[in-house]
Amino acid sequence: MSPQDIAEIIKSQFPSDVMEMIKFRDQVSILVNKSRITEMMTYLHDSPDLSFDYLADLCGVDYLGRKDHRFEVVYNLLSIKHNHQIRIKAFVTETDCSIDSVVGIWAGANWLERECYDMFGITFNNHPDLRRVLMPEDWDGYPLRKDYPLKSDLGEKEWNGLKEVIQSAERNKIHEAR
């Protein structure tokens, strides 16, 4: 089954939720409304004709300045049984920066959703353990957001742990010089 065929099946099952289908170099991306993402993903996983049994990747994208939505959550799905794949993109707004978790469908989404939360600040509703996974728990901000400061001198936003490491290194340097 081609990606275009899969996209047509999804559009027929969820006509009001599919916002756009994009085909580029034999890859198809389906942009969807996030409101029924769990239902849609369950259908893609459980349907015998589709059988998307493997979540190859889940990531976030920041489109700073976009009026309709700022973020997308991108799901790259693969059916090992049928050897086909599809990409689903769900819109997430800055004012409601959350989407339902798919951990109940693919257990491997656990880490990927935590990483997306940690880097972009997108909350995954009903996630079993949504907490930072790459950054320290007390980190302020989300490093992959396009409005995240690029300068190393963040002033008040500077992570306290970094200040402690720098002070410790300076103490060790003075101690070793003696």
C-alpha cells in the first residue's frame, strides 16, 4: 500500500480532523487536528490493513511567528508487517501547548514524549511520568524553542547548577596553582 493510499484511508476515517496532506518525494505527511490524536493513532495501530505497530520517531517542531499554531508534534509510523510508513503531524498552539499521550499505544513513546516536553515545553496529557529527561529538573525554559536565548550570559535565567560548577572549577584552579 502506498503512502498516498494510507493517507486517503485516514482522511476517509477522520474527515474533519485531517487538515492537509502533503506529498514530497514519495513521502506523505498528514497534518491533523490534535483533538482526536489518540483515537486516530489507535486506529492506525489496530487496523489490520494498516497495522502501524512501530513508532519510529516522535519529535517537536517550533514555527515561531506562525499565527495558527506555533508547534507541531511529528509522529513517524512504520508497519513492520506490511512494510509501509506514514508521517502524522499534529498542530499545537502556544496558548494550549498540550496534546494527548500515545504511550498507551506505543510504550516506546514514553521517552520520546518526555524529550519533546523537555526541549519544547509541549505537555503530553495522561503521560505516566512526564518530567525532564535531558535537562536538570530545575532548568528554566525549553532549549529547542526558537525564542530561547542563545547567549551564554543569561543573567537571572542562568541555571544555578552551572554557576556552582563554574565556582567549583575556579576554586580547584586556585587550589591547583598553589
